[in-house]
Amino acid sequence: MRYERRGEVPAKRHVQVRRNGGASPLLTEEVMGYEGFSGNETILLHLHSPCRLDAVGEFTPIQRTEWVPDTHVHRLADTAPMEPGGDSVGGRRLLMYNGDIEVSVCKPTEEMEGFYRNGEGDEVIYIHRGRGVLRTVFGRVAFKPKDYVVIPRGTTHTFELEDHDQHWMCFHTPGEIETPNRYRNRYGQLLEHAPFSQRDFHPPEDIETFDETGEFAVDVRVRDGFQRYVLDRHPFDVVGWDGYVWPYTFNADDFEPRAGRFHLPPPAHQTFQGPNFVICTFAPRMLDWDPEAVPLPYHHSNIQSEEVMFYAEGDYAARKGVEIGSITLHPSGLPHGPQPGAVEKSLGAKSTDELAIMWDTFKPLRLTDLWRDNDKPEYALSWNPDRAPATA
Ligand SMILES: [Fe+2]
């Protein structure tokens, strides 16, 4: 990201800092960084040691229920009818995963009682529906529909929901969530041709500092499970921080879409990169403008990727049977493209109002019982008009 600073930060690092005109105890400096001390980092100044524990609770391993389908086919599932429930972390229901990424659906209806920190991965939450505030050790980050909420590992946080009509797609990766390298110059600044600028990334507002004693539960995701700790000091006791690591939002409406005289491939829509996967935003845009252009995607074989699309808004012309909230999975080894009639129908179209979020993984994805329970097997035959009455 870029350098940001909030609260009280001394002129030099690693110096004695006291508050109240020198009357308070020394503040505790915490360096929070990636790749040891070689990646991006932020320095936080705490009122108390962030190591201080009052009690160590249970370790709860993550349980995944894999669904191994009998057949390898294109798949469609609908997240719209999935039942809401749970809180903003505990309510996440795993939909698909591999060693690089986990994707969950969350429709929280309950407020979190404690705090959460992912100690083994970065997270992105795409807010399909809902508003609220991500409260973090760095400060408050308000979120709204179409926001990607990016939460670096190590960020102690909790959520405040503005309402209980929430629908999120949650991504976890053991790697780093970054904007694509090719959008940045050698100093890290976003280039003019990037589909977004630094102004589109919204860091925390002013920090919240609590000098409170009490009982504060913090669940930390580590070693493929959740370790519960109980603190006797409020974890948001930071008086200042500065650096390159902080949570932020980026709204899909701020993605400046690219179009060409002829069709551009998905990398034109790339928003984030992670290890062996990308996340793309197919935003409303003008379509390919040559009179001879075919405005829909050409058929393609994903010989080294699994392509997953979440349909967020608009009328998606290339797919039959797809509703807002639907997800298609076009797995590796199979060609896919617009369904019969879609290309003819699209000719001459000038624009599209679709908004879709896509994640492509370069390694196979495993599905869970949540997908099984929402799978629409008729989708596999939907390219054959004689065999697909259910999705016609
Ligand atoms: Fe595709």
C-alpha cells in the first residue's frame, strides 16, 4: 500500500515515549511486518504490552466437510437462498478451498462478542449487501455495499453491523493480498493506466484508544484452528501508528473498467493478486466498439485455472439460469463460453450493466457440503438447447 499515519507518533522510532507530560509509563512499541523485517510494516504504540494475557482458552481446529462430486462438470450454485445467521466471523460458511484460498459465504445477523485476529492469512471480504464498521487496532473502517474490505493478517478487529441484511463473500489466503505488480512503478506507486488510484483506497479513520481493564476474548486463527485468549486490557490500546500495513476498503464502483475495439480478456479486470489466484471486478462498462466485434467473451479452455464468478448486479447476458447471488464454477480441463443464442443477441450492444466478482485459481478447488446443498446440476447441460429446458 502506501505510507499512512494516525494518532501520536514520535519523530524517531525506537525511542522512549511517555504520555501526560512524561508521567505515564513507557509506551510499548510493536513492529508488525511481513516477511520477517523485509516486507511492508507498520509500527504501533500501545499503552500496554500486546503480549499480556489473562488466560489461555481452548484451541478449536477448523473442520471442513469436503464434497467430492461424482462428475467433473461446469457448476452453478445460488448463494441468495442461503440462510443468514451467526456473527461476522463465526457465521462464515466455507464454500470452496485449496491451499491458496478459502472462500466462504457470510450473512451475519449477530454482533460479535469479542475480537478476532487472523494469524495465518490475509482476508478480503466483498460486501454484496450490508453496512457497518470494521473496528480495528488501527481504527475504524466503515464499509458499504460493493466494498472490498481488505484486512491484513495480524489485525485485531471486530465488526459492528448497521443492519442484519448482510451478504458477504469472504476470502482467506495464507499469502498476501496485493494489487497487481503490473499496475505499479518501481517505487510502488500506482501507474496512470491502473484501473484505480491511491485515492480509491480508504484506510482507517482516526484510531480509537481504550485504556480499559476487563475481560476481552480474542480468537486468533493459527495452525488451521482458532486459539482463544482472554485479555485483561482492551486490545485497542494504540495511541498512534505509522507504516504501510493497514486495513482498507476499495469499492467496486471505483474500478475504472477497460474496454477495447475488440474483446479484452479477464486480466483487464484484475483487482487483486494472491498466490496462485487473482480477484477481478467485471464492472459496468462500454462494450467493444468495432462494428464487427463480438462483445461477449470468446470460448476459452481453462487449462490451468478454475474460474469462479459471483454475479453481483445487473443483467448478465452470457449466462442462462444465473441470478444475482449466483456463482458459476468453470473448472480446469473444460472449455466454456457464452451459451447458445447469447452471442447473436449481444451483437451491436453498446454497454453492459453487469457487476461480477471473479476469482481464478491456478490450482484445483475443493468444494464443500455448502456447495453440494446448493448445486444446480442442470447447468452442465445448459450449452445444449435440446437438453437444458430447466435453464432456458
Ligand atoms: Fe470464463
